[in-house]
Amino acid sequence: MYHQTVIPIQSNFVVHFPAEFVGKEVEIVFGLKENVIEVENQNVKNALDRIKNGRKIDLTDFKFDREEANER
């Protein structure tokens, strides 16, 4: 089985098959992965993981007071 994930940059896309696929029946399946962020730099990926899994702040009882915020 041959699997390749691609990100097209145009609406028309050309598929190049390996030589051993020529003359054989091939099934092409399209899918859409949503909310995927590709990160090449491992340091950035580690930082994003720390942010995502870091401390959570409970804001359920928070009430914003515009007058208090605008006081000087």
C-alpha cells in the first residue's frame, strides 16, 4: 500500500504514481483533515504542547466591570 499526504496549493492537482503502479488498478480516496497544524520545528511543537496542556484558569464566576476597568 502506498500512502501520501499532500497539501494542494491550487484547485487543480496532478497525481504522479510510482512506476510499479502503471497498468494496475488504483483507487484514489480524498479526505479533508480539519484543524491540523503542521509544525516542523521541534522546539515550537514542544512549546505549543506546553501551552495546550498547561494550567487552566477557571473563569466561570468572572464578571467584567467596565466602569471599574475604565477608572483611572
